[in-house]
Amino acid sequence: MTATMYAYAWDLADEGVAEVIGRLRDAGLDGIALATSYHAGKFIRPHARGRKVFFTEDGTVYFRPDESRYGRLKPRVNSLVAEFDVMREVATADPDLRQVGWTVGLHNTPLGMAYPDVAARNAFGDPLYNSLCPSQPDAREYLVALCADIGANYPVAEIALEAPGWQASRHGHHHEFELIALSPRVEAMLGMCFCDACLNAAATDGIDIRSLHAQTRKELETFLAEGTEPASDPLADPDWQAFIDWRSRVVSGLVAEIRAELSPGVGLAVIPTVLSPNRECWVEGSDLGRLAAAADRLEIPAYQTGVEAIAADVADVRTATGADARLGFILRPTYPNLSGAGEVTGAVKALRAVGAESIAFYNYGHMRLESLDWIRTALS
């Protein structure tokens, strides 16, 4: 079983590659998942030598891309890369440390702003700039090229692809704010994409998407005006269920395209959701069983609070994917999810009990260094 730490290039640049790798090795870890494509953030860094509060450059990549691979959408290179190519630095410092290219896919606000025709559109036609639509050919071409580029040109054992589908309506966007209470049903409907690519492709596949679109818009307008809960239930209504099933085929098909384009010897893991618990992943177009079949394995965030809740969530995932699915899991060995070596050890045992083939921890720069001691205890 592999044991991996998720990490950012800026933390390794700040603290030194050799020092960070030494800490990971001392904790019993044999891999590092480096952010190769990432979004905006404002992060507290407890043990940083430099900035304790760090703002990231939105929608940039942390490697040197081969631009000949890309079509209309091209990666925006982070300013750090000119002087610090993190994957090559790690490979030089410790060639035996297993590297994973942690790649945020279609969550890219700068690209959505630059190419609004490729962004998802809600029922009102509003562009959702932070979410490139996986039905859009340009977005698909971009994500396939991005993953293939990293796999071909860097010494990675695997791509860990996050956000291969649509973003949920609520995603912590800058100053995301409302003064009306949104029910889970309304949130789900607000995040659904009705762009032209989705409307046309779903209609071609026999989905009554025009009627569903009109009904969704009408119900959301009534809710916004009066507070009336939509009568339609995406989890029960047959038309909604057909659309949700179609969306999951779009995303799993994209993952299969990426898998086919990766270099031999480079694996593909999919992080299917940023929602918790994992059963909510349908909102993003993720079907756990389909994604497990399309990729080499799933990389499941186990981000519930406390060992009991984590164990229940991962058991649900195993039931949804089946006994033969290859699963890895990500733990947060820190506040607010786990507290102390005993809880981290209990969570690791719960993951092993459902047949985890890998365990990863999120995230080196966010946690106190004492979490590395908890990891060492849990892995030993």
C-alpha cells in the first residue's frame, strides 16, 4: 500500500525540497502528490518560513507545458515555474519518491472568463466562469492535453485528476454570498449546466432536455421571488434522473479519453468530488462506478469529521463501486476532521478495512508539523 502526501510547489520552494522530502520520509510516506494545475486560494501556512498567509495565482499550472499539444485553450503558467520546476526538483532530490501529478481539471475561472462560450451555463443562461463544461469540445480537448502533457514530459507514476466534471453551485468562490436560504434541491439545480453543448447533446441522446430546462428555470424563478421550494426532485423525478445519468456518461467518457491518451506506465486516478459525503458527487456529474471503470482507480476524499463518520462514508463508497473497484483514500490528519494520533490511526484502519490500495494525506502546507507524527504512528 502506498502512502502519499499532497503538497504545493510554493511550500517546497519556501522550505526547501530536501527538507520537505526528509520530513515525509521520516513520517513513513513513500509518495508526494504535487499540484500541477490549481485554482485560487487564501491559505494559512502554520510552518512556512515565508508568508504565513498565502494567496495563489488563480487557474495556473506548475510545470512547463508543451504548447504544441493544446488547441484553443492553453494553460496559464504560474510565475514560480520560471525559477522552480517542482516535479523535476523532487525527482533530482529523491528519484525513488513516487510522484503523482495532482491536476485540477475543469475548475478554472481565468479560462472561463477568457472563453465564456466554454463555461457552464445555469438555467438562466448565466455563465458559471469557474466551471468549464465537459460537454464543450474545447474544454475536453484542453483537459486531455493537460493530463497527457504532464504524463509524457514529467516523471510521474500517476495523474490524480480532480474536478473532471461540473462544479457545484456553491464552491467557496471569492465573496460567494447570498441573503436568501438555499435548500439542497435549489443548490443542486443552480449548479446544473444548460449550455448549448449540453442541450444539443442531451437532446440527441433522447433526453427531454428542453422541457426540463424550461421547468427548472420556472421553478428557480419562483423560488427566488417567493421562496417556494421547487416541486421537481432531481433525486426522484424520471426526467431529472435521465439527465443526471447522461451527465455522468459525459464525465466518465472524458475520463476514458484521458486514460487512452496517457503515456504507457502512467496511471490515472480520479478524485470524483469536492463535496462531502461522497454520495453527493452526482451534482458534479460523477458516478462512482462508471468513473472506477473508466480510470485505473478512484482517489476518494474521506473528509468527514471523526473516525465513525469517515468509516461510514468509505463503506458507502465501497458499496457504490463494488468489490472489484480499485480505491485509494485521502485523509485530513488535522483540524477539523481528525484530532491526534489515535484518531488518525483509527481512520487508517477504517480505510484498510474497505480494501484501500493507497492512503494519502491532505495537505502538507496546511497542517501543523505534529500531524506528521500522527501519520507516522498510524502507518507504523
